[in-house]
Amino acid sequence: MEPIEIFKALSNESRLQILQWLKEPDRHFIPHEGIDMNTIGVCVSQITDKLKMTQSTASQYLSILLRAGLIKAERIGKFTYYKRDEDAISKIADLLKKEI
């Protein structure tokens, strides 16, 4: 977990919005093909639609969040699902309390 990568990932309004949506997926998305969004995550296509951006831009944003360790990805069949990494987010909060 590199603090600079985390702060870079959080420096974009759309990436922050993704994290907020993934915090309460049932509130912001309709389940994809019966997937439990709280356990498995939200399909990239749903995030793309909600962002009103191209698939490539949404995928790039998700990759940045993934590299920063803020989210996790799970591939099921031809779909990739994303959810927050709550343990990592908790560690970032602790880091902020201690270091900054």
C-alpha cells in the first residue's frame, strides 16, 4: 500500500464516486444476473453505465483503484465484478490518523 498511489487514486471525482457507490451497492445498482453485490461486487458494465462514460475510461478508473488497493476484482465467466476492500480502506484511515 503506497500512500502516494492511494492519494492519486482518490484525487479524481469519478473514482471517489465509484468508491461511494460500492460502499452501498444495493442502494446504487440493480443486481447483475442474481449476483449478491455485497459479497461478489458490482459488474463493470453497471459502473460504466452509471458513470455515463466509455467502458475504457471506466476500466481505467477501476484499474487505478485496484492498483491502489482500494477495491478488489473477481471474474465470473465473462464478467468482472468490483467491490471495496474494506480492510485496506480501514488501514488507510489508520495511516492518516498516525502519519498526517
